[in-house]
Amino acid sequence: MSLREIIQYSLWFLLYMVLQVLILRNIVLFNYSFCFVYVAAILLLPAEVNRTFLLFLGFASGLLVDVFYNTLGMHAAATLLVAYLRPFWIQLQLETKGSADRVEISLSELGMAGYLTYLFPLVLVHHAMLFFVEMSHFGMFGYTLLRIFASALFTTFLIVVIQLFTKR
């Protein structure tokens, strides 16, 4: 990665964190759907990012959100899991499509179907980990599943909208 790309991705990382902590923290749709757009800071990094750095960045971004949400490591655990699974998911998708030379993960590069196929399952894993750790028992399993799915849809929708309005 060039210095220009490092600065660009660092600014995107800061934008997603500020957006999450200052604006999206207070937005809840119908008391079911929460938006955790900060996970895009990890998911939209180039595919060739070092795994160790990716894990560190995932933990740091989750911990930063935990500090502002007062959630004692739940976001750090969920984001770390997504950072761990991301290289395997990218490898699986690149082998399936037969395009090992593509390394940029963006809406313009992958197209809408490929982008959603990459993004939605990882967002769903993030939200499942987050809400199941928060629930800590199986008394409200159906309610938690509804929250996971609604929040994953809301987060994915907002990430796609942000990608549509940016030139990357």
C-alpha cells in the first residue's frame, strides 16, 4: 500500500468511528434495529492487509466503541471475531469467483451482488456475536434473533449508502 492509500484508509477509519460514536449511537429504529457502521472500517480495508494488523485494528476499534458505549468488551470481541474471519471469507469468495488478482473491496469493484455477498454475512456474524454476548441467556432468543437480523440489515444498508455517495 502506498502512503496515499494509508492516509485515505486512516481517514475513513476516523470517519466511521466519529460517525458511530457521535451520531449513530443514539439512532435506533423501532427499538429493534441498531446501527454499528464502525465495522465497515475493518471490512472495507484492502484484502492484502496483514492479518496481525487486521486483528489489532479490529480489537482497537471495538475497544474504542466499548469505551463510549460502556459495554465492557462486547464490541471488541465481536469486531475481533469479524477481523479474524474476514481473510477466510475473502479467500473463499476469491476462489469461488476465480478472480485472485482483485484486492480492492468496494461497491464499484465488486458490484452490488458481490458486495452484498461479501458484506452482509460478516455484518451478520458481528451482530450475532454482539447481541448473543449481550443477552447472556436464552430466555429471549426470538427477540434477539429479530434484533440481530434487523440491525444487520440496517447496518448493511447504511454502509452501502455511504459507499454509493463516496468515490473510492
